[in-house]
Amino acid sequence: MLLEFLVNIVTSLILVILGLFIFFKNRKSATHLFFTALTFILASWTFTNYFSLHSDTEEITLFWIRVVMLITSFMGPALFLLLHSFPKDKLTVKKKYLIFLTFTTSLSAILAMSPFMFVSVSLEQGVKPTPGPAILVFAFNFFISVIAGFITIIRKYLKARGLEKLQIKYVFLGLIITFGFSNITNFIFVVLLKFTSFVVFGPLFNLILVVFITYAIVKHRLMDIRLIVARTVSYFLLLITLAGFYVFSIFSLSSFFYNIAASSGQIFINVVLVLIIAFGFQPLRRFLEKITDKIFFKDRYETEDLLSKLTNLLSSTLILEKLTKGVLEELLEEIKIKRGAIVLWEKGRVNEFFYQNGTEEKKFPQDEIRVLLKTPVQPVIFDELPEGRRKRILRENNFNFSHVLKVKEGIIGLLLLGEKLSGDIYSNQDVELLEIFSPQLAVAIENALAYQEIQKFSETLKLEVKKATSALEKTNKRLRQVSALKDEFVSLTSHELRTPLTAIGGSLSTVLEGYAGKVSEKTREFLEGAFSENTRLLRLVNNLLNISRIEAGRLKFNIAPLNLNEVVIAALETIKTQAEEKKLKLIFEPRENLIVQADEGKLREIIINLCGNAIKFTEVGQVAVTAWRHGEVAIVAVEDTGPGILPQDQQKLFRKFEQVDGIKASKKKGGTGLGLYICKNLIEAMGGEIWLKSEDNKGSTFYFTLPLK
């Protein structure tokens, strides 16, 4: 008895302490006020209920029972008002309902102390009170208030979201536990079965309800005790259910079928009941655990497994859109979230938005994003924010969670997540997971952005190269067209010029030879000058015509076996007069008889051109031509005793219209810079090569090869 008394005293003190704790947290809140009133009513009920069960006389016991009923008359209405205001700060019950509730409560309280509530009490074989007709008024007041409270809290739960829904869930669970078993032990057993042994458990049930409501009001996310609550509720429900079933069955069957003394039939029934309980324990336990898991863990996931999936996803791609979409899909699927978004922030403005799961693709105003980015690096949870601009922004855009994505260089974006499908708030597990993962996501996005920049640069470079190539191709095409027109013009012009020049040359030659009469010395001098210039001009026209044919690919070759020595001798005979005029020796020293594959006319032109150049730029000495066999080719060398060509000038030779700046190419010597260019093209067209060796003041030697037969 002493232990029971101490339990009641401690329970009453705890109830009062919890009530005062909530009251002083917010004295102006209707929820806090009605909760405090309920705890004081429950504490008073706990204290007086003890005396109703342990008084010595029937008169005193009946008094305490009536006091208990008086206190209990206020319990149902206080609970209704608490549930109706929870979790807001104001009570919104209509006035007519308050008047009705006040009337029924007052009537029940007045009748509770009269003989109409309980007529008498018997202390034989426990406390057995005899109820009167007023018990119906009490029952009406109590049950109507409780049922109305249950209906109110259920409606609120169906409409609630986030933290409010979770708070209501805990209150609802506490109500089921407390009032379910309180009514069984304190009303059904007492009124219907006249059995009061279980009334002693009443304080425990009341304390459970108060603890649940206290936790729901305080609503600290750090007090996330769902695992403990779920398992405790599961086993508590199991034990109470089995105990109630067993005891109810024993007393019900005993009162109907057996005498007080135990018989074999009673023993048999007891054994059967025990066997039923023993075999039904595990299935019932699993059933209740399944229900509690469904309530508390419908969004359950393994943190390590989810982190592993997300980490693998981050390391599997550098494509920004694929990365962000994959991350959002994984988070929304595993944590059971309605919507999500990743906002990228660059140079003081929003760069890109990535949405998932039905989120409207509207861009936040820049200033709203800037407000959310000013938040510390810690996560921001909508339900824990005080009313203000940040909370309004999250509410208007249907987001419940925000976390800044930061790297060493600074903030690069924002992770936004909507409400959970269950309507619950973000748990410790959710927040810890997102705190661990967000820095990894920020680094992965930074790498993806860098890769994206490289890709963009590469694409831009390809585009620029393509444009430049296209422009160059157009230019080349135009140049080819211009070059073709030029070649055609040069060819036509050369043809047109060669005929009159040939005629002029023939006429001048005829006059100089005296066929038109005697020519005076003075006239001869002028005619010879004209003939020389005409010859030079005719050579230039022929060179231009050859170049035009070479570059147009229209120059034809008649390749045939030739006696190289004979062609050289014939070519030297043509320019012998030119050498004699300058008193130079023109020497040809064949070493052996050589048969080459070449065009005779082109080969003669090459030799004349090379020897003519040598004669033109040599003042004293000789010009010598040598030919010999070297493997499968014949080598021809034209050597002079002229001033030579400087090394820096040698690279200019064999180019079209190029003349070196040295002594050898003095403008006084004349020339167009086409002879060596033509020689090079003719020799290469016949399968040979051409090159030179020269030193300053030591003469020059031009070499070329031709394939042997």
C-alpha cells in the first residue's frame, strides 16, 4: 500500500511539473493553458483516486468516490478544449458549444457529490460502488466531450502537414493508449463488472497521455524518439491487450460458469487460455510491430546505403544535368519527398534551375534566392523557422528544406526540397544525411561546371575553326577562280603576242642581213638593239605561256629515249654565239654515252636556260657542262666561274618571279625570274630533281637528274 501511495504521489507531482513547464513556456497560448488545466485535473484525480480505493469505512470511501467523479467531470471537457485549440494559440469554439459544454459539465459536477451519482459502496471483496441514475449524465458529458475531441483531432490530422501533423499524431497515439485502457479499467470493469482492482493503473495511463502531449507541444526535433516510442507502444499494447483479454476471460467465464472454488473445469479453461496466449504472443507481437512500423517508419531508409548510392552517382558522371537529375530522383525516392530543386548561383545571379517531380519550372526572383543564400551553411527547415521573409519564401514556393551548397571558392548554389509525402517533418536521420551529402554534392557540381566550361570552349573552338575553315575554303575557291582567270588571260595574251613578235623578229633579221638593201652602221646599231629586245620579249612570252600551261596542267610531254650527249651538243650550239661575244669558253665533257627518258624539246630548253643564265652572269672564265651516270639516273652539271650566290639568296631561286639581290642578279643583267622556275617544273615533270652549289666569288654549279632508259 505504501508503494502504491508513493507511485500516486510521484505521478501527481510529475503531472503538475509538466503542466507548469508548458504553462510558463507560453502563458498566453490557449493550448498551453488547457494543457496545464488538464494536468492539474489528472493530478487531482490521481491523488483522490488513491483514497477512494484505500479508505477504512464505506462512508469515507463513498465520499472520495464522489470527489473523484467531481474531478473527472471536468476531465473530458478540458481534453476537448485542449484538442480543439491544439497546437494553436487561440480557441475558436463557437459560443453555443461553449455554453452547452459549460452546462453539462456543471450539471455533472453538481450531481457527482449527490446520492444520484453513486448510491452506496461495499467494501466486501474490494471496493464495489453502486451507481445511481446520474451516472448517465456523467457518461454523456464525459464521452460526448471525448468523442468530440477525437473527431476534432482526426480532422486536424487529415488537413495538417509537416510538423503540425507529426504533433497531432503523437497526441492521437497518447489518447488511444490512455483513454482506451482507462475506460476499460475505470469504467467498464467498475460499472459493469463491479471490479476495481485495475483502477490502480489509472495514474500510469494519465501520465502516458501527458508525456505524449508534452512532447508534441515542445516539438523539438532533437528529441526524435520515434524508435523508442514505437517499440514501447508495441510491447505495451501487447501486454495490456493480453492481460486484459486473459483477466476479462477468467472473470467473465468464472462468474457465469464456475463457483469461487477452483474446479477441474476452471483449470482446463485456464490452461486453454494460457495456451492461446502463449501461441498467439508472437503473431500478435509481429502484427502490432508491423502497425507501429507503418505509423513511425513509412519513410524508413538506411543512411549508409543511401549515401553509398549518392556517392556512386556523383562519381559516375560529369554531365551537370544528368548529375542533378539523378541526385534529386534518388533523394525524392528514398526519403519520400514530393519535389526538389537545385539552384546554381554564379556571379551574383541565378545561373540554372534543375527541378524534379512536378515542381513548376518558374525561376525565383533574384532577391529571394539571395535571401536564402544568406542563411548560414547549416540546413534551414521550414517548420523550425520563425515567421519572417525566409519562411514566407519557402512557403510560397512549396519547399520545406533548404541547404546552401558551398565550396572553398564560395557559394555555388542551393539545394531545395519539398514536404515529405507522409506530411512529417524532416527527422534527425534526414538532416544528418543531407548535411553529410551537401558538401559532396557541391564539389561534384563544381567539377561538372568546370567540365561544362571545357565542353563549351571546345564546342566554341570547333565552331570557330569550322567558320574559319569555311571562310578559307571560300577564299581558296575564289583564289583558284582568279588564278584560273589569270592563267587563261596569260595564255591567251601569250598566244596573241608570240605571233606578232615572231613576225617582228623575222623582219628585223631580214633587214639586218641586207635583203632589204644596204643598212648604215647607225641604222644597224638601232636595228640590232630592237632585234635583241624583241628576242628577250619573245622569250618572256614563251616563258609565260609555259608557266600557264604548267600550272593549268596542260603542258604536254613526249617522253622517249634520248641520247643525252647529242641533245646537250645541239643546245650548246644554239647559245655558242652568246658565249663568244663575252669571250667565254663553252665546254662540254661527256664521260660516257647516256640514254635518258625525256622530252627532247623540253630537255634542250632546260640546258639552254641554265647555260644562258651562266653565260649572262659570268664575266671572265668559262661555262662547263658535264654529264655522268649515277645509279639509275643521269646527272647533268652546269658550272660557271661567276661571282657565286650568297647562302641567304639561294633559297629564293626556283621561285616564280623571284630574283636575288646579289651581284649575280643585278637588274642590269635583265631577266624575269621565270627561267629557273620553269626548269624546276619541267625537270620534276620528267621524273628528275634540280639543285645548286655555290660559294661567294667561287662560281655556281647547277645540277639536275633524269631517269636512264
